[in-house]
Amino acid sequence: MSTPVVDGGTVTVLEDSQDSALGLAAPTDADLHPLTITVAALPDPTKGVVTLASGLAVTVGQELTATQLQGLQYDAVANFNGPAGSFVYSVSDGTTTVDGTVVLEITPVNDAPTITGLSGDTVLYTGLSGPIVIEQGGDALVADLDSANFAGGQLTVSITSGGDSSADVLSIVNQGTGTGQIGLSGTSVTYEGVLIGTLAGGSGGAPLVVTLTADADAVATTALVRAITYEHNSSGATITGPRTVGFTLSDGDGDVSAPVSATVTVAFTTQGTLDVRVSANNDDAEERISTGAVSRNSSDLELSVDGSNAQLVGLRFNGIAIPQGATITKAYIQFQVDEASSGATSLTIQGQASATADQFDSARFDISSRPTTLTSVAWQPEAWPTVGAAGTAQQSPDLSAIIQEIIDQGGWISGNSLAILIGGTGTRTAESYNGVQSAAPLLHIEFTTIDPTPNTPPVVDSKSVTVLEDAQDNALGLAAPTDADLDPLTITVAALPDPTKGTVTLASGVAVTVGQVLTATQLQGLQYDAAANANGAAGSFVYSVFDGSATVDGTVTLGITPVNDAPTIAGLAGDASVYTTFGGAVVIEQGGNALVADVDSADFASGQLTVSIAAGGDAAEDVLSILNQGTDPGQIGLSGTDVTYGGVLIGTLAGGTGGAPLVVTLTAAANAAATTALVRAITYKDIDTVSPTLGARTIDFQLTDGDGGTSATFGTTVSVSAPNTPPVVDSKSVTVLEDAQDNALGLAAPTDADGNPMTITVVSLPDPTKGTVTLASGVAVTVGQVLSAAQLQGLQFDTAANANGAAGSFVYSVFDGITTVDGTVVLNITPVNDAPTIAGLAGDALAYTTYGATVVIEQGGNALVADVDSADFAGGQLTVTISAGSDPAEDVLSILNQGTGAGQIGFNGTNVTFGGTLIGTATGGAGGTPLVVTLTAAANAAATTALVRAVTYRDTDTASPT
């Protein structure tokens, strides 16, 4: 016998979800026995309830039909999640019972926070006392069922309607850092001194946003909500009327509270002052407490004991021109002293709690029987020592609360009368109406009233305007502003849209500026010019309308719809190149600066580059093609009809011969860089090897972008010409002697087989330390100088003094309009031996005293021997001769023996030394023979200079010298 087959499993539902189907299948029995289905157990009732499809909860022991079992649902209890227990049912076939089980799980869902007790709150703002707390009821309450704090969340407070962005300010009252207090320092918001958030915004129309920390729990955030303030901070006119202030709270876990709103009504207020004196015989009176007798004609007023009789004093003031709803800000009664008194006095002042006060009557207890205000004011006046005094000592305390209670009475209207009642102990005696009318008690009241007719702000036009890319003179279509109060309106430009996207102009085309004042006609005529190729969001044009009291902004939000822009090829139009017949293909774009661009497309997929010979062509011989540079980065490749860039296919080639244009159909890989490289790689060749057609070919380039845009046509020129024969120039080597001048270079004039005019230009000059190339006139030539053929033929070379060896080259270029050829003259200088020199000696003179000692001839000590082309004087001779006036018998030339030290000349026998080194051998010097020193290789310039300076003279005749 078979047992019934039952369904079971696990069902997971979302927190707070209702009517979640358990999805149970009906039980089956292979033996077809009738089956009884019974509820055996229910899940945790605190987490949820299993119900029939009708919504009725099932109970343990309840029998179900198969249809009811299949329709079972689960309703999760609010805010519960996690394991919810199991629903168990049994199925009996009359013999065997089998249980089916559904295990229930509730997946948690974040709950939005709530703000209660705030929605619908109202508050009146008159601007009399600075910022006011919006939540006046003090019962706003923040809660979040599934979060202990609002870390990462935000409290956002914004004026959603009726606001004045230029003057409305939302902020937070700085209560302090004590228990339960909200503090505000800069942008830091604290609760009981602990940081709970950071403040931003709140003015200029921006919402007030407090970004909350982990310390912002429900208690702290509730205190924050209750501390939000409103202030109207306008330096000009006030926009009156209600402001809807919306509050929302996000919990930092992804949920935001439902918005709640309070209303702040901004009203104009008028400040007023009223002084009313007791003005009739029956308006001040005294009532004796013991008997109730009323006196209305006393010459003074005893406050409040007359002799031994306590009394109640009544004062009635008429014509109180204060409307109901006014706010009493200050009030007092001014008395004047009638009799001096100084005893202790304690008075209680109340008002008559009536919409108006009647004159005092003589009937007993007329004063004390009148209803009194709930508010009373105590007064202990100081001594009144001086009769006639009416100063601050005779002023009552502030009675504004009493007066406020009276005018708030139902039925009060402006102009009614009010009464003040004074009783107590002690005595202060004041003047009465019957005593001195001009000194009778005076009631002073200061108050504010709300303007009953607030201004109606202007009505302005705002809209969104969308224009096409590059479109000009697009009308904004603004209507002229209107004002229900018919106030004159001032229209001012407040903000302009993104200047990179476009410009707002008057109908005349003149751009408007921020702060510019417009007429209504000018506003209606405003236009928008889109900047070239700009599209997308373009910002907003904002204008303000001021009616003398309120400013309202109008906004035009601007958008630009993109339009496909045609591609461009820059740096190509007008290019010209030369093709020499019988040569290889030449790149048409010789400048290397062609540049492809498309401002609104990243590639040219499905576009085409078309190159055609528009004029001057010969279809039988002209060929347009593509230079195959290779497959490396930056290179254009051509293999068959495949065109690549950096080895990546960018297009397919067709045409280019037989008069057909060359067309490259481009792929998505053909971006601007690749297509630029392609344009620069287009070639021309004339394939006629017999008699090619000479002349200019006009070759046009055009590019489509694959999106419907086609570039302009960019024309280039290829001039087909016969091959050029370069000029023939003269080059040679020229060798000259050292120190030689005016040496002709001997250059022949250049020739050109084609008869082309030639330009001869100096390219480079030889070593300037070795010599100078000059014109025949002797003027030195310079690099870049243009020469005539005659000047070239007459060029000369002047060697620098004592220079020799390789002197560099003179190079000149010859250009025939097509080809440049250089000519070179290699210059060399043959050295010539230079004679030695003795400087600082010629012309020296000295006086020799007879019978004296030998003297050095070179007395100046500045003689200097040199030889520019020899390091020493080996084999040379120093010869010293008496060439005139001599007496051979007595004149002697010799050498001073200084010694063998460094720098000294030594003379021993015939040997001459310098610093102890032999530098020569001396002969002669006497008997009329010259002194001759034959020099060695050690006789360098320094040694020989020392020798010259050491040559001596002596007259040896001791009897009769000549």
C-alpha cells in the first residue's frame, strides 16, 4: 500500500510583505484513497500569519481542501525579519498520515526613517526678533525602526514654494553644548557637545543639508529637527506670504523619509506708539475696600491706602487705536507726584478683562466688581520725595502682558477703551484728572501690527528651450512679466548660460550681460546663438523681476540638440608639388601638415576618402595610389586593396587609374589620426614612359564621415614637368703661401644645360683664424650672401698672418629653380719660415762713463726675443756689432756673467749658459769684431731674451778714451 505524497520546502519572503504564496502542491495518493488535510502547526505568530487565499488566518486542527492548501499565503508582521518558524500540515489516507512542512524565512528590508509631529505646523515670522524656530510645537519626533543611528544620512530642509532665494535663510539655533542642547559652530553641528553632523547650504535658494555622523541617533536628530530656524535676511523689500518648508531625512542605509512640511508665513509689520492720558472726570476713581464706596472727583489718587483706608484705584484710557492681533512690545503708566511719600509700598496692577471698559460709576463696588485679567504685575515703587516729579521712578513696570491680554479679548476693536486696576499696601499719591488734567496718569504703549494687504509677487515666464547645434538667432520666446498689483517692474539679467555653449543676445544681436536691465520688449525679443559644434546641456539664462517689494526669478533652461558636423581636412587646400616625368610616384601632400578632423565623430566608419583629378589630367597615364610605408606604428600600408594603419585595416581601395577617382572606403578603425596619415600618403605618378603630357593637374580631396556629413573639396596641384638637368659647378683645391694676400680662387662660372636662371649663394666659409674669402674688391663675403657669376669668378683668399696648414673650405650653392648643387674650394696654406724678432730694444740709449765698469746695453729690461714658427734658435746666431762711432782699440762687447741659477745667464770662457744649461758659444767682441753667439737647441725664446738683456759694453782705454 502506498502512502500519500505531500509538498514542503522553504519559503523566503521580504520584511513587511503580505499575501506571499506558500506555493504548495495538492497531495496525491497512488491508491486513490480520499485524503484528509489538517493544519498541524503554525509558524511564530510574532513574525507572521498563514492565511487562506481569502485572507482568513488558519488555525491548528483546521481541515483544508486541496484547493485551500494550494492557495495558502503568508503575511509578515510589520518590521520583523529572520527565521519565522514552520507551517506543518498532515495528510491522512485513512491508514497512514504524512506531514508536509514549509520553513519560513523573512528577509530584512531597510525601513525608511520617519518625522512625526511636524507636518502642518505653522509659524508667523515678522522679522522682529531674528531667526525663529520652525517647529514651534516642540513635539516633532524622529524615528527609524531598524537603525540605531543616521550615520551617512542627511537631514534636508528646503523651501519648496513661496520662497525668496535672495533673502530666505534656513539655519540651526545654537543652544549650546549642555544636556539636550544643539550646538552650531561654523559648519559643525553638535548635540550635548558631541559632533552629530556637518552643515551646508541654507541660503541663496540652496537647501539646508546636515550630513549626519554615527552619533546622530534618534534623540539627537529629533533635537536637530526642533532646532531648525528661518530668517528673512533682506536688505531690500520683503516678499511676504507663506513659505512651505519641507523636511526629509535619509538614514544612511538607502532609505529616505516621506517629506513633511511646515509653513512659515512672512508678514510686513508696522511699529506704532500710543500715548493716552486719563481724559475725563469719570475715568479715574477710588473705591474703598471696606465699604465699596466709589469716589470719582478726588484731586489726587492714593495708591493704594488713603490714611488708614485701603482702596482700589481705577484708571480708564479711551481711544486705544490698536487693532486686534497687534503685538504689544512695551507698556507703562506715567504718574506725577502730588504728595511726597517714602514709606514701603507694594502694589498689584491688573487690567479689566473686557473688550471695552465703561466709565466708572458711583455705585458701590463698581471697580472691584469688574472682571480682571489673568495677568498681573507687581510694583514696589521707590520713594517719591518731590512733588511734581514725573520721571522713571514714577513709571510703572512693563504692563505689555496685561495690555496684550486685553486687546486679545473677543470683540476688541481699535479705538475701544481699557481700564487698569491698582491695589495693594502703602501709599504713593499721584495727580488725578480732577487735580491737574495735564498731569493725569498717562498710558504709554508700543506695538507692532501685521500689514493686512501683503504684496503679490510678479508672475514671470520660465521654460526649457532646445535648439539645433550651430543654430543662430533662436528666440527664447519669453512672455512679458505681469504684476497683479500693477507695480512698475524692473527686469534684470541675473545669470547667463555656459559661455562655451552659446550666447544670449538682444534681437539686435548684441550679447546681454549680467546685471543688465531690460525692457519688457527686449526680454520678449531675446535670442540664443549656439557656439560652433557645441551640444548637450547649455546651462540656464536667469532673469529677475522686481516690483518694488518682491523679486522673482525666471529661468530658461537651454539644451542643444547635436547635428552631424562635416569632417574637415586642414593644411591641404592650395598645396602644390612637382612631378618629374619618368620618375617614381610622389606624395601629393608635400607639406606634411594636412590634418583630418571631425568634431562629433571618433571615426569614419563607412565613410570614404575620394581623390580625383579634376582638371589637366590625362586618363591614359595619370595614376593615383597610396604609398606603402609599412605596418609599424604610424605607418600606412597597402596590400592589394587593403589599406592599413599601424597594421590595422582602416579601409579598402578602389579606382585611381583610367580617369577613375581613387576611393578608400573606411572602417571603424579609421580615426582622425589614421585618416590624416592616409591623406598624407596619397601619391601621383605619370606612367607614360614615351611622351608624357606635361602641365598642372588639379587633384581634389573630399571626405565623408559615414554619418551623413561630407567635407568641402580641398584642391591641390601637381605640376608634371620634364626632368631637370642640375647646374654644373666648379670645385677645386687651392694652396697658397703663408701670409699671401689676394690669392685668386679661380672659380669658373656655373652653367645650366636647361638655361634656367641660377642663384649663387655662399653656404659656408673657411676657418676665419686661417684666412678670409673676399670679393675682388677686397670686401669679405658672408654666409647667405648671393653672388653674381662675375663675383664668384673674382673671389680671392687672404691668409691670416703666420697661419698655415689646412684652412677649411669655401662652399657655395647654385640653384636653378629646381635643383641645388654645391661647389667647394678646399684651402691649404704652405708655411714660410718667419724671421725672429727682438722687441723693446731698438732705439734704447745709455751713457757710459769712461774709466767705469762694464754696463749692460739693454737698460730698459723689456727687450723680448720671439720666433712665431720656431721653438728654439738651434744653429742660429746672436750678432752684436758696433756699427758706428767705434774705436776698435778700446771698445769691448761681452756678456754679463750673472750665474747659473734659474733665469740667469752664465759666461765662462766662450760658453754661454741659461740657468746652468749651455745655450751657445761666444766669439769676437773686441778689436772691432762683432760679438757672435752661436746658439744651441736649448736657446729658446726665454733664454735668448735673457742673453740679449745680458750683452755688455766697456771702453778699455784708461788713458785717453775716445
